Amino acid sequence: MRLLVCLVLLTLALCCYQANAVVCQAVGSEIAGFLLAGKPVFKFQLAKFKAPLEAVAAKMEVKKCVDLMAYEKRVLITKTLGKIAEKCDR
């Protein structure tokens, strides 16, 4: 539950900031991948950001915890974040 709150707050901060309310497509797909994609696919997705290996390793460690959540709940979170992003893009 704590992770969900953090993800929602992060998404709101990124999407609904006054200076730029348009959601970057790369960030949206990264968040969806973080929640739904398998480890190899998500690692490939992260490669486009050219992040340091330590950052990728840390993100993959957190993903292990997310993957323990029921898939249906992760889909629900993704849909909710999509609705938030949709409202921010208007």
C-alpha cells in the first residue's frame, strides 16, 4: 500500500505540475512497464534512459517488491495512473 501511495504522488507531481502538465510518453510507458512488464522487458525499457548501473539495480530491486503484488491490482493501479495522466494532458 505504501508503494501505491508513493507511485500516485510521484505521478501527480510529474503530471500535474503547473509549468508542464503534459505527461512525457517515455515516463508513462516506464511507469506502466514498472508495474506490468517482466524483468527482462523492463530492463530493456530502462536502457533507453542510459541510467547508471547502480540506479538500474536499485529500480530492479524495488520491482521485485512490486512483482509480489497481485497482477490484477497492478493493472488497476496502471489504469488509475492512466486516468490521472489523461486529465493532466487536457
